[in-house]
Amino acid sequence: MSLIQQIEQQVSALIAQLPQQSRLSLVVAYSGGVDSHVLLHALAGMRADQERTRPADFSLSAIHIHHGLNLKADAWQQHCQKVCMALKVPFEGAKVKVTKQPRHSLEAVARQVRYSKLVELAPPGSIIVLGQHVDDQLETVLLQLKRGAGPKGLSGMARLGVSKDDTAGEVRFFRPFLGSTQAQILTYAREFNLSWQEDDSNQDTDFERNFLRHDILPLLNDRWPQFAYSVARSAQLCAEQQLLLDEVCEQKLIALCAADHSLDIAQLHLLSETWQRQLVRTWLAQQQVQSPSQAILQQLIRQLVNASDDANLLIQWQTWQCRRFRQRLYLLPLSVDLSGTQVDFAEHQDIPLPQQLGRLHLVTGGAPDNRGANSTTFVGFKEQVQVRFGGYGDKFKPAQSPHSKPLKQWFKLWGIPPWRRDKVAIIMHEDHILGVILNGQLIPSQASSARVGQTLTLSYRPELT
């Protein structure tokens, strides 16, 4: 079967797989290299053939990501634009900044930045088409094997994958060349006399993929000519097993997860440690968080899941942390600790609280007037008021409460987890707590009606999200 027949077959299968979309919107990730050039050319030819007799089954456009990592990057973008003009394919180019990160290769960071930009620029409902082929799949699986991956990693790249993004929602990636070799792609390029760009960094064997491509895979393919197809078949089997495992885990998690996505530790304890690890992996994946290393996952299970209930422990990796509270396991983004922060403000000031916790407004004078749930009036205080975070030893007597207790006892009574206590704004006047802001609500203290003097009206407005 020729390459053009293969891609026609893949697009037809995609249309059948997505019957809810009357007309596909395909966006080629066009780097200017031979793989993406052949992909763009083949799809443009397929579209033109269809348009001779009827409307095409799909619209076609291209996006080029300019990394700025190569001196020829400007020339590559100009080349891509000219090719798209000749093929009558709408073109969009975008520059991105790639910054080396600790413990991440520049190659991996550039790939992540590229994918993020593609997702950002692709029209809603479109499908991003990638030129990766069976030899790329072989490299991917071998690299995952080298990293000690399980079935999910050894599944390699999906022909039709779905990635969830906070802003774009579900984004599909389509790889129609996963059944084709690069030799077939090069044959097509020469047959149609295509001109493409060569990235000289592809010869640098310091990069893991290039090392495999130039030094390892030729030996394997010489010895076993069908090796790439065999590995691709194993990857497909791993993907099928992973899908089955995900279905079972998702069903089990229904009974373990609360509305706030926390996990029931008591229920986890009833399962084997193997199931605990797998369910935590699935739980993280459901929240779009990359699973930590095996060592961190093992630490998470043994220290958090199996710890005593009053233990204030946390496991942290990348930009996330896991903590336990009242027999539940929580996943939390890292945030700045506000303990020790304080802000002074006075009459008629409207001040923003840190980390978008809302705004406070202070007015003095006039008759006492409680203006709703997030406003309260005190009598006999001077103008200067302070907002602080942290420090829970001072006593507080909420309105309507007969008791005065240290704040830390109220937090325990109210079930406030330790990681949220430093986000509680404590409103002070001299040594008195006027109120606290908790869960977007102002909880005032009892007003001292025995005092005389000017009134102080405090209003709180939650930050709009």
C-alpha cells in the first residue's frame, strides 16, 4: 500500500471514529522537516482530489512553532510559509521561548512548549495532525523502557490521542503515519520533488533520540528488519491493557473520591499496596497531574496513606504536594506561605488581600450598621486596622457564640486543614480580633456594645473568579 493510500485510509477511519463532527478541521504541526512536509503535501493533495467532485471531508491549515534555538529558525519559518502559500493552506507562525529547566533536557522542554503552543493556537474543535511515524514510535518506546516505565509509558504514542487543557478543553492529536516508516516518507518526498529543511541538531548524538536513531536503531533494524513494527504492536497491546486497567480504576475511585477530589484513606487501606499505587496514579491522572516517580509514589503510600491520622505530613514534587487530613488524601498546588504577612490600612481604604483572597474596605463614623453577611460594624475603635496571616494563639469570640477560644481551637472545630490556615486573614485592632476571613466569608467577632465612640464598618468582597 502506498503512503498516500495509507493516509487516505487513516483519515477515513478518523471520520468514521468521529461521526459527530460533520467536517473535520485538521491542523498540521508543520516544522518544515521532511515528515511534516510530506504529511502536509499528502493531505493537501487529498483535499484537492476531493474538491474536484465534491466538498472535501476536512479543512486544512498549518501551524509552525519558532523555537529560536537555531540560527536558521527564521529561514525555516519563511520556508514553511512559502510552502503553505503554494499549497493554498492557511498558515500561522508563532515564536516561543524555551528555557532550560533543572532535571529536564532541552529537547523535552522544547517539545512541551511546542505542544502547549499548538494547543493554544489550534481552533476550537480542530485536530492537530503530527508527522510521527513507526520509527519515532520505536524510539519513544525504547526511551520509556530505559526510564523504567510501566504499561502506560510503554504504550508509546497513540494514533488518536486526547489531551485535556485548562483553557482549550479536550484537544485531539492525530498521527496517521504511525503505520509508516521514514523510508516510505522519504520515497514520497523524492517522488514529488519536495524541498524540506534539515535541522543540524538532529545529528547531535548527545540528544537521547539522536543517539538511538544513529547509533542503535540501524543495528537493530539490520538484524531484525521488522523490529519497529513488532515494537509498535507491543505498544498497542500495552495501550489496550492500560485502557482496561483505567476502566477498572475509574470504577473503584467512584467509591473513594469525594466532591473535592480527596481520597478516602480508610477505603484505600482495605486494598493491597499494589492497588493503592495504581489508584493513586489514576487519581492524579484524573486531575491532569503527571504521576511522580516510583520512589515518590512509594513514599506517598507508606508515609501518607499509612500514617497516623494526626500526622501533619506532606509529599512534594514538581509544583504539587499531597497531604492528609481527617482520613482523606488531598492533592494541592504549591502556593506561597502567607504566615507572617501583615497589612495596615485605615479609613476609606480599599485594600486587596494577597493571593486574590478578596478586598477589604474600612469606613469610620456614622451609626452602627451591619450591611449583609460580609460587612460588620464595631463601636469605640480608632481608625487603624491591621490584617495579618499566621499566629493562632489569640482568642476569638465569633458573633453569636457564647465562647471565646484560641483561633487554633476554632480551626480544629471548623475542620480547617493545616495548609489552609495560613490563608485565613485575621483582622486586628490593637490586641483585638475583629474578625477572620474564611472560605470567602467574613466571620466577625462579637461587637462590644458597652464601648462608646466612633463606629468602624468593615466590608469584605471576595475576589471574582
